[in-house]
Amino acid sequence: MRDEYDFSKGKRGPAIPSKGKTRITIYLDDEILESFRERAEARGLGYQTLINEALKAHLKNSPEQPLTESDLRRVLREELANGTSD
């Protein structure tokens, strides 16, 4: 080990940056979140992965329309009702 280290050019943040994903905060209905958590556990995946897959499937089917909050809620409810998450 060195006696001294130069951190003058150091940057604050994660040690390993994530490429292609961004951390956000989102509020979802409790029943939607619980259902995704249950499905994720049954499949051995993370619930955020399943939510991401549901959103990708929606965008793939209707790419020219912007995703609104009501659309997001509708898509998540449809995914939960159908039991699908490609």
C-alpha cells in the first residue's frame, strides 16, 4: 500500500456504472407491485425485471403513442390479469 493516495480527480458515484439502465423512483398501486413480486418469486426473477418486460411488450405493440400514467396502469393490470410477461 502507498502512504498517500491522490483523490483530487476522483468522482462521486457508483463504483461500476450501469449501462443501458437508469435508476428512477416510481409509484405503483400496491396490488400491482405485490402481484409482480409474487410472479417474480415464482419464476426466480426480480420483480423489476418483470415490470420492465411488460413495459417493453407494450412499447413494441404501440410504439408511436406516448405512454401516459393511465396507459401504464392499464398495461400493468392487463399483464397481471393475463398472467403473461414474454
